[in-house]
Amino acid sequence: MKIIKYGLCLIFLASFLAGCSGAPASAENSKAAGYYTQLGGGYLQKGRLDLASLNLEKAIELDPGSADTHHFYALLQEKLRDDGKALEHFRKALQLDGKNSALLNNYGSHLCRTGDYNGAEQAFMSAVSDPLYKTPEFAYTNAGICVRKQGDSEKAESYFRKALQYNPRFPEALYQMARISQEKRDNTKAQAFLYRYNDAAPATPDTLLLCYQIESALNEPAKAESCAVALRSKFPESTAASQIN
């Protein structure tokens, strides 16, 4: 299962639970830890952070050498806004399973969100260096978002295009390409990317605002108004809706 968050893309896979371990636990403890980790991960997905914490802490107690458990616990700490503890457990997970591309992607997302852009880009590139990585579009898109925060739109665009080479329907990369094209005033290209996005994923406040901006720039008032109406009706309390006159 994948969770795509606009901005940075997190990969949250049940298949992480492969039992990677460092310090050996007894077979019984390792099995029980895997069970608690799966429970904790499930509760984390559902937003039940209290139960996620209870189960993941139990899993760490039973098997402190499980990379998967530390990975999930790091994601939990991000939800709890404890960046220091999240970083600690990301690093523990990487010590135990440093070639896990999904882990590297999520670690890079954490570094980017907390301002370590160079470290984040390195993590994303480490993730895509694995030829067996099944979803490199996540890491390439995240790398693009991160370098764009540093003001390098050209390099960001190259990353987004690489993401689309792997998955031409990857929504976040399509949205980012539409944004870059619109900012470069190439609104025809921006419109084409946004149409591709709309074929691949549901509208969001940001995509509807971008639609309004693109259609307005192309002198398509009826289409622009249609985007504005959809934004106001579907997301009336959003920041994007407040930006339309």
C-alpha cells in the first residue's frame, strides 16, 4: 500500500516487514515483534497513534534489532512531531538495513522536511541506485521537490522527468511538472501536464487552483471559472480557495 502526500511522497509498505535484523532475538521474540510491528503499522496508517506507539514500543522491546520496527517507529515520531526521535530511529533502521530503498526514500523525505536538503538528495539517489527498487518514481519526485526548495528548478525538472520515465501516470510528478511549466509561462505545456494528472488522480485544492491559473493565462474564462467553482465547492475552507477572487 502506498500513501502519497502532496509535497513529499512517503512509501508505506506492509511488505517492509521482512524480518531484517541486527542483534539476534530469540525466534519466539522475533516472531512476536513482527506481529506487534504489523499491528503498529496498521494503527499508524489509520491515525491511531496511541495504539501504534504501544505496539511498536513492545516490538522494539522484544526485538531491538528489527530495522522494520525502527522504520515504522520513526514514521510514528514524525506524526508526533518529534523530529529528533524520528531521526534517531531512521538512523537505527539504516544501520540495520542500509540498502532498503523504501527506507532511504522516507529518510530522505524526513531530511528534506527538516531542512537537510543535501543529505536528503543523497538519500534519494541512494534509493534509486538499487536496480531492484520497484517505485523509483517516488524517490526521483522527492529529489525534485527537495532541490526545488533550494531554487534549482532546472535540476528539479530533470528529476520529475526521470520519475515520469518510470511511471508516466505518477500524479505528484505530473503536478510538479505542471507547476514548473506554469511558472515558466509555458501554459500550454502546463495544461497538458495537468490534463494528464486529472486522468491519473482526483483533484486537490492545489491542482484546482493551478487549473484556474493556467486557464486564466490561456484566456479560457469558462474553463477557469469551472476550476474555481470546483475548488470553492469541494474545498471551501482550503487556502487555495481563498486565493481566488
